[in-house]
Amino acid sequence: MRLIDELKERELLFDTTDPKVADALDNEHLTFYLGTDPTGKSLHVGHLVTFLVAERLKRAGHNPIILVGGATGLIGDPKEQGERKMLTQETVNANLECLRKQIEAIFGFDKLVNNYDWVSKINVIEFLRDYGKNFNVNNMINKETVKARLDSGISYTEFSYQILQSLDWLHLYQTYNCSMQIGGQDQWGNITAGTDLIRKKLGADKQVYGLTIPLILKSDGTKFGKSEGGKSVWLNPEMTSPYEFYQFWINISDNEVEKRLKQFTFLSLDEIKEVIAKWDLNREERYAQKVLAKEVTTFVHGAEKCQEAINVSNALFSGDFSSLTASEIAMGFSDLDKVKADNKPLVDLVIEAKLATSKREAREFISNGAITANGNKITDLNHVLTTDEAIEGKYVLLRRGKKKYALVEF
């Protein structure tokens, strides 16, 4: 199967600027780039699909350049909803360093560049004469994101963003012979502006390609990449734990899971067909979701952290936490209310942990066997937890009923 056809089959192709890219992807070793601005300390699941496409192209023999926009991050790509909050130089630099480390750790891409290195050397006269002169305002206004903002208003700063992104591609073409840019479908206007600038500056015969990836939407049309609680799912394990990350994929709906296997895993299309066939035999066991969660979590966080996430998930399902390690407890229950043991009676800990609202209620729960500590029922009203009961001497997981948890720390 041709690479372009596989991208289509996986629903990873929105559009290309030139149909010749299909032959180029199969017969040449293209240098291409993918850009991201350091607007935060971490990539999130919404970014992941474009980086995975870059990884697919790399595995097919093409050469990726990842551009982290130290310059464009100070400007802000126009949004349809309104102007972005402008970040300080210090914030952008700090975010950029975080993203650089994250991208290198997860994807191992060799070439990471920062557009501040060349944009900062251009003065305003050069910007207007050498670059701005090549852009027609009528065409710029008709770019989708700009057009959406004309009624509410758009600043010249945001309006000029596409010039900077085009300038980036021109620089990468001249420096690294970078002949293709990839990005989300919302980047189409910026990408086509880049192809135009290269041809205007260097000659109409220059063969460059743009390739865009569909925006990933849920079946209800909302943006993909937020947990059930509405929180963004980050690739940074300190912002979204590997367990929470794993759970996000486990909870993918039945009507989306096959598509996500195609888009977010490197399983072959034949392997995915086998997974779906097995899943269809008993969908309640969520086999396809488990495969998806394991594949993506292993890619982003590694096999060890993925297994820890699976262990926590299994423990929550069974109610037996005795086999978990302290690091697994810390990962899986990072968002729980935490209380210090401090030789307090269990009755007091239950109240402090918000598992009961009064001593009378706490005693009633304990007496009725509704309180467990690391899966063990405790009915002694005078019980005081000790480190011997704690996992690795650190944690006791208190549970009331089936779903109310709190963490006791020693």
C-alpha cells in the first residue's frame, strides 16, 4: 500500500497542496517539518496525532525537523474565538525547554530547531521589504482563521503570524532543503502561504509540499483530548499521570475505538482488523480499548509506567490493593484527598478524609464494615493504623463503599 493511501485509510490525511506528494513519499527521502509553539509546558493529546504522523513519515524513511516556535510563541497563532494572551519571553523560554525535553524523550527526533534563532535577527525594514512585500492583504484576509475574526477584530500582530510561519519554511528550505510541511487542517492557510513565499523568493519551479491532518474530533463534534472531567490530557506525567492517561484511552467509546487504533497506534491495518474481530465477540470486556490504551501509553510513557497503570486499573476493578507498589499508589491516586496518619484513630482519619461527616457517621460506617484499608475491612472502632499495614510503609488506601477513596500517608 502506498504511504499516502495508508494515511487516508487511517483517516490521517485531510489535504495536500500537490498530488505529486504521493509519488514523492514513496520514491524520495523528503526532509519535512512540523511546528509547535511553546504556549504551555507540555504537549497534550490534541497535539499527539500530528507528531505520530511525523513518526510514521520518519519510519518510512523521511527526515523530520521539529520546530518549537520561540518567536511565533511570542506572537500567537490566531484563534477563531479571540486573541491569545501574550506570553513573556521568560515564560516562552521555559516552556520551550520543557517541550524540547519532552519531544526528545518521547519521539527521539534528532533535529529540533527554534525559530527565534533566525527571526530575531530580522529588523522591521527587512521584514516589510524582504517578506511582507510578497504577501497580498486580500489573500491574507481570506485565510480561514483570519476571516473568522474580521467582525470581532484582529490585531496586526496576529495578522502577521502567517508571514512568520512562511518565513520559517523558507529558512528551513534554504538551510536544510526542507521540502514539506505537515500540520493540522487549521494550518492550511499558513502552509499554503509558505509554499507561495518559497516560490516567489526562489523560483516558481521549486517543488514543495504541504500535507494536513484532520482535526481529531469526538463523535459529538467536540474537540478530542479532554478527560470525562473536562481536563486536558497532557503528555507530561506530572500533569496527567500515566494511570490517568491510560484511563483516558480505556474510556474511548465503542463507536470511536477502531478509528483511534488506526490514528494513534502503529499496529498494522491487518492487526487492527484482528483486534476488532476479537473485540466484537464480547464488547463488554473492552478488549479493543485495552489494546489501544496499552499501545499509546507504552509509546508515550514506556512499558514500565504502562504496566503500573494497568496494575492500578486492575486493583481498582478487583478491590485488592495489596499487590500495588508505593509508586503505583502515588500514580493512581494522585488526585485523592490525602491525610497524615499521625497515630490518629481510624474514626478521626475517616472524618478528616471526608469519608464521613461526623464521628457518629464514621463509627457507623466502621461498625458496618463499610470502611476498608488497603482492601481489608476494619470494624474495630479503636483501631489505629500502623506502618505495618501500609504499602511499603508509606500508604494506606481507605475506601468507603465502592467508589469513595482517600489516601493515608505515613
